[in-house]
Amino acid sequence: MIVRREEQDKMTYTIYKYEIPVGDTSPIQLPAGAEMLTVLTQHGRPVLYARIDASQTALESRVLYVRRTGHPLTGEEGPYLSSFMLDDGALVFHVFADRVKPSR
């Protein structure tokens, strides 16, 4: 969806966080048009930070691909998003977004 400049200025953007499971493929529901920013750990759990339009009520399914260092990539991964560590840095994971272009 193309958003005219004056409509875009009226949107209320907020950064939200979403806990994500540590698995090869992690499906997640985000508000339509959400921009995935990064993945960090908080209290020992990985969380996705995303910029969302707080007035958006429609959700869309997205997928994060989580790969450990030294494990093969399958080719289904989209663009690199972020890396995070667990177990005091003993485990390092790399997160790739899906190839779906979010709607705006």
C-alpha cells in the first residue's frame, strides 16, 4: 500500500518488543506494516524490537529464521536482521527476516 506523505505524518509510530522462541523457524504475528529493527536479549530471552503504527489493528504473519554460528544456512533466509547471545556468550545466534515485504 502506498501511503501519501500527509497520511504518513498522521501515523503514530511506537517501538514494541516481542519475545521470540529460539528455533530454526520462528513465526510471529506483527501489526501490518511493522518494520523489524533488531533482536537483543532481555532477561536471558531473545526479543524482537519492531517499529509499528500503533493505530494499526490488522496483523500479518512474519517469519524469523534463527541460525546458530557454524550451522548451515538453508537458502530460505531473507535479509540479515541481527545477532544475539545466550548462556553468557557461549551460544551465538543470527536472525534473518523473511523475504516478505511488509505492507505499509
